[in-house]
Amino acid sequence: MKVAAQGEMVAEVDAPSGARYRRDEKTGLFDMSESDAHALVKGGGFFPSMSGATSRRIGYRCTACGFGTYIKTCGRCGSPCEKES
């Protein structure tokens, strides 16, 4: 299971199972067992989005600051967003 650490400077992780995981140099992700991955997420890591690029036609644009998002409320300033064309 792929997991990202809470900081990009983390090179190794000692998991609760006793295993030591090294970060992949190309992707920056840790490939670990499911239980160890959930423990890392609980400690501040996160599951990365592996879906790739998304289409602009499903996104929204903030009417106040111009920030692009995939939800109807801007994550930067909190203003409402309009559907992109």
C-alpha cells in the first residue's frame, strides 16, 4: 500500500510491526503493509491520490480569488466557486 509521509524530508520509517521502510526515490512514497500504512496515516501521513490528471470540465473556479478547486467552496478564501466551462 502506497503512503506519503508528513514531510518530504522523511527518508525512513520504523513501523509498529518492527519493519523499517525506505522512501522510493522516484515517487517519494512508502510501499508498506496495510496495517503499517494506517499507522503512518494516523501519525500524520496521508494516502496520495493516484488517479492522475482530472478534466477541467469537472472543476470549479473561485469568483473572488480565481483559485481552481473540485468543490463548490474555495479552499483558499472560502468564497463560492462557479463551474468551469
